[in-house]
Amino acid sequence: MTDLTTNYLGLTLPNPVLVSSSGMTEKLDKLKACEDAGAGGVVLKSLFEEQISADTDSLMDGVDLMGHTDAFDFFKGMGHHHAVEKYLELIEGAKKSLSIPVIASLNAVNDGAWIDYANKIEKLGADAIEVNLFIIPANVDETGAEIEKRYLSIMKKLREKVQIPLAVKIGPHFSGMANMIREFQRLKINGVTLFNRFYRPDVDIERMKIIPAKIFSVAEEMALSLQWIALLSGELSIDFSATTGIHDAKAVVKQLLVGAKAVQMCSSLYKNGIEYLTTVVKELAEWMDRHQFSSIEDFRGKLSQEQSMTPQVYERSQYIKALVGIS
């Protein structure tokens, strides 16, 4: 019998297909639907630094705080409390209702007080925390090395706060990607999710206005994470999770073959419905049966650079083949 069980972040998943942080994981009824459709785990919709600030602002609208600094402190604390409590209630409800792993998600760009929330998340039983980090490298006075130090500082402080597994979700904007991921590993971060799909602007040329670009990924976007996981999964012990462009069972198989421990689906589920998860998991099992693999570990990493007979030329040879058609 085909065994789809896998280990990610030290957690046992019934299969390697997670539902990524999104509107599909923001409420308990939706989380139950994910589990019923066959998800191996769920990453809850992120709690944002900005979300907390906005919540505070809405509570303070219309309140006259002139001359009442103690009132300001009260309302500021109330806003913070309200946003966090809603999120903690979701974690608590999910842990009581679901049998699959529940991974909390925090979205931040600073190492501020939000790190303290991680203790509450851990106490309520979240199985892990995924930290969604993106510091826009748009400051001309800030070097790449300085930005990387900020990433590492945030994750170091968070690692010191909690004992549960941690993953960091990052984008591809690093000059030394391999070194950066190794530094996360040295901080005892358990996993890295490649790659985040950030907000992308577009231009309406008739109204001459900045508008959002399409928010859903396309299958071709998977190539970048596929390449980096193939290059690094065999060299580093940190767990890799692939996201963006994972649209079907074939994509899942490809990522597992190059060494991913798990994949995260989002856009495809928005387009096809959460029930499409059932098809993806079923087709993964069928592929394994056709190739006579009884477990995920029988083939995971089979096509990583580490498994190559000539790893030292892996990157260049693949580039040349793609560019000039050498077979």
C-alpha cells in the first residue's frame, strides 16, 4: 500500500501537500474543509504587524485623547489585544478540531514586540510557526549584508522565544542565497519556504494609475524554487518547502524529486476549489504506484544536485542545455 506520510519541520504529515497561508485558512470552517479535502497540513493566514496597527487605529477613531495620555495607552493596548486574541482563538479552535498539523504564520519586517506573540502561539498548541519575511531592498543607503543581518536578527530572537519548529518564508532577492539559508540553519531554524509571491504592481495606461497585477501564480513560476531546492536540499539539513506555481500533482512530484519535504498550494485551489486537493493527493499516489515507490522517501531528492554523478557542473550544464539545446 502506498504510504504518503512525510516528515516536515519534525512534524508527521499524512501527505506532503499543505494549504498555504491565505483566505482559505483564515476561518475554522475553511480549515475543516482543507482537512476533509485531503490537506497534509495547513498554514494559517498570517498575522501582520500592519494588521495590528490598523486594528488599533480603528478602535481609537473618534476618541478625544487630548490631555489623557493614560487613555492613549489603554486604547493602544486594547487594539493590540483585540487583533492578537482573534488570531489566538483561531489557533485554539484549529488545534481542537483538526487532526492534521496546524502551522501559525506571522508576517513582519521588523524585530519588534510582535515576537512576544510567539509565546502565546506556542502555548495554545500550534505545531510550528512560519515567519513570512520580506524587507524591500529599496533603501540606497542600505547594503545587502545589512539587510541580511536584519533577517537573521529577527529569526534569532524568535528562535530564542519558542521551542516549537520554525520555518522562514522568503523571496529570491539575495545575492548569496545558499549562504543565507545555511545561516538560517545555523540558527536552528527548521525549515525554509521558497519562494514568497509578493505584491506586484501594474499600470493602467488609460487612467494613468498604479493597480495591482494578477495575484494568482502561474505554473511557470515554480521553476525558481525547483532550481534552488535541487541545488541545496542535499547539501543542507534544513527542510525545504516549495510554494508559488504548485498547480497540480505533477508539480508536487517534481518538487519532491528534487528534495522538497513539503509543498504549499494556493492559487490552484482558488481557481479549482479546495476539493481539488483530493485529486492532487490521489494523482500523487497513482504516480508512486506506477513507478513502484511505496513511500515518499523512496524517491525524495532523487534528482537533487547531491545525487548527481557530476555535482560540480550541475548548474552550468543545465544552463547550457536549456540555452543552446545540447542534449
